[in-house]
Amino acid sequence: MATILKPKRTRTLGLIPTVSDLAVGEIAVNIPDQKIYINDEGTIKVIAQGAAASASPWTYVNTNITLSTQGKYIVDCRSSARSLAMPSVSLTAGDYFELSDPFHSWGTNAVTLVTPHPVGDELGNVDVGPVFLDVSGAKIMFIWTGSYWRLQR
């Protein structure tokens, strides 16, 4: 009979184990990030990652910032609401950015996206900002069309 190994694991984007989470030599898996970590004598190291993990890492945000194109952001609103400035200069059609709420905190403390450009939805409705994100657990992408930011779910 085969032995089943079940390492510590998470389904939370961007969550990295700490040395207090893992004993020396113990491994952990972050499923959505496609990474395997190990505690190597008190240092957490990535020992394996899938192809998707090397493509574009997620940036953890817990303060008000200006977003960059081609960026992926985990926006933490557990302590307070956030105001994020959408990219607004040197935009090229196809530029994008993604936002994720793995902490399910946007319903309590919303994200406000400010932009000088119009924002549209998948139905073709275009309006001026700001955009309020208040759905807990959401993950969304905005794509620059050449004339406005289009919301892509």
C-alpha cells in the first residue's frame, strides 16, 4: 500500500510560509502560486515552481499606491479601505493589470480606483471613474482598449 504525503498547503494567492509555520526540513505548497517552499535551517526557500509561477508574480498591497501596467496585485483591505491610482501615462492598447482579494476584505473596506480615463464593462457601458470594488473575494482584470479601461472578469 502506498503512503500518502500531505504537506502543509494553502489556496491563498501570495501567501508565503514563515519559519514559525514550518519545522526545519518541512515543506509547504501554495497551490494557486504553483510554488513549493522548504524551511532550510531557518530560511524559507522556493524549491520548485510551475511555469505559471515564473510568468508574473503577484505584488502584495496594503497601502495606497499607483498601479503599473502588466502588474498583478493582491490588495489587502483587512485594516482599512484602499485608494489606488490606475495607470494613466504611456498606455498602449492591450496593457492590463489584475487585482485580487484573497482575504475577502473588500466587502468590509472597499477599494477605490481613481483614473482620469473612462472605464467600461463587458456590456459596452463606459463611464468616468472612480471605480469602487466592494465584492469580497473578487479577482478582476482591467485591459486598456486604446481609449478606456475595460473591466474583464
